[in-house]
Amino acid sequence: MARSGGRKLEQTDGLHIPTTRQKSGEDFDIIIGFLGFWAVLLFGVTVWLEVTGQPALIWALGLLLVCLGLWFMVRLRRKLPERRNRRQP
């Protein structure tokens, strides 16, 4: 075990892997996917209701809220580091 800048590091096959937990965008990716799914679903429902002439105001407001949440999460995601432990092809 080595020390670097006050952090503990493990040595594995010549690679130094920090043992402290680093914030990454993995959780944000899951939330963005969840909100994206609901945005597509709400968009489809809103368009269907508009085409058939039924009231769609509540569905459109729900779509607006989901889109605003999606936009906010994407902006937050850009500030975080890339995903960790990517698979090698």
C-alpha cells in the first residue's frame, strides 16, 4: 500500500487504484435514462390526445416538467467525470 498526496492507494499489478470513492455520472446516467423514457412516453400520449381532439393540457404540463428535469440532469451530468470501469472490447 502506498501513500500519495494524503490518499491511500492500493497497488495491483503495477496500477494505482484510489480507494476513496469518486463521484461519477453513473447514477445520473440512470436517472437521465429514466426521465428520457417518460419524456418519450408522455410525448406520445400528448400527441395522441391532441390528434384525437381530447384535452391534453395536464399531459403536456407533465411532459414539460419531465423535460425540464431531464435538461437539469444533463447539465449536472456534464460537470461530473466520465464513467468508471468501462468494458474493454
